[in-house]
Amino acid sequence: MIHYQLRCSREHEFDGWFKDSAAFDRQVARALVECPTCGDTKVGRALMAPALGRRAAHPAEAASLPVQDRPVDAAATVPSAAPRDPRGALAGRIPDHVRAMLQKLRSEVERNCDYVGPRFAEEARRIQAGESPQRGIYGETTPDQAESLAEDGISFSRIPWVPRADG
């Protein structure tokens, strides 16, 4: 996976994760990459500082590092706004106002969309093909399935999933 800092034509900056630079180029050429702030599809790479890997001498030392500085096995990680715990919830410290907004978003999604679980990619394709009724869905997908959906022009969004406000 490759991480790019991106900028739209309206100067909004945001992150993007891609299989490789060719996947980025293909998705931009097909207007599949859009600014999360304004929806602009005129997107390019912004200047970035190089990511220098750190390697801890011992696993206990790595665990003591702040989350953003811990060594990461990119092949085994789903890119997201923040690290995830095994249940898919965000890990680490999230500012209270951001957590509250994400909890409200989760509540709206659960109230207005159908949960399809690990069949998300399959059901999204069925909806796109007209084989299932048009409706909002949510569930899980692998990074490869998500990339394939994006390459096929099927619109979806990844949402950081935080624990419910009531639990």
C-alpha cells in the first residue's frame, strides 16, 4: 500500500491510500478520487515529508511508542483514519468532539441503512447492476474488494467505526 497526501483544485488537503502509484493514476484519470470536503474530483498529489521507518529493538519498546510512531506491517493493515482494534473500532485517543460526531454518524447509518456484513462488496455490485433494490448498505470489505469497487466506479465511503455512544 502507498500513502499519498492529496490536494483538490480548491486547495483542500486529505490522505489517500492506494495499492501502488499506477492504481492512483488510474483512479484519478477515471475521477474516482474525490475530495471528502467538497467532492471535487480534480485531485493531485500534495507535497509530503518522507515517511522514515522506525524499528524498535524489542516488541515491548514498540508498544511504548505513540500509536502513530509504532512500526506497522502495511500488508496486514487496513488503512484508515486511525488504527483499529480487532473488533473494527477505532483505537487510540480521539478528541471528544470528533468521537461525538462519529457516534452520531454511526447511529444514522445503523438507523437508515441495511447491514450486509462481509457481503458488502457483493451486495454493492448487485445494487449497481439492478439485481437488488437501491438502498443504503453498510458492512465490511477487504482492501482488495474496496479497490475493485472503486476501480469499477461503484461509489462507497469508508467510515471510522467508533463504539456506540450508549455503550
